[in-house]
Amino acid sequence: MRSKRMTKEEQVAKQLGDIVSDLRIDLDLVGEYVARSQPNVVYNRLIEVAEATRFEKEGHVRKP
């Protein structure tokens, strides 16, 4: 039986989940480092991911 291949988005979601679930990581410090070292587009895309996650968890239908 052939298993379904994960899309790139599914792979990234798993990686993000694995990273964020590591309780040894101080997420406040991660946020500070992201703000200091990454361009604004990275921040904006992280916000987009967080909003999409919230909508999915709350059962909302996302507009295209």
C-alpha cells in the first residue's frame, strides 16, 4: 500500500509544531530574535500562519 506524500506545507507545519512544542525553547526570546534579525515580511507571514491556525481551530471558513 502506498502512503500519501506530505505536501511542502504539511512538512513545514510539522516542523513548526515540533519546534514550538519544545518546552526548552523560550518563545519570547525567539520572538525578539525574529524581530531583530528577520525582515518584516517574515513577521507578516508568521502572523498569517497564526491567523490561519486560529480560524481553523475555531471552525471558521477561510475566505480566498
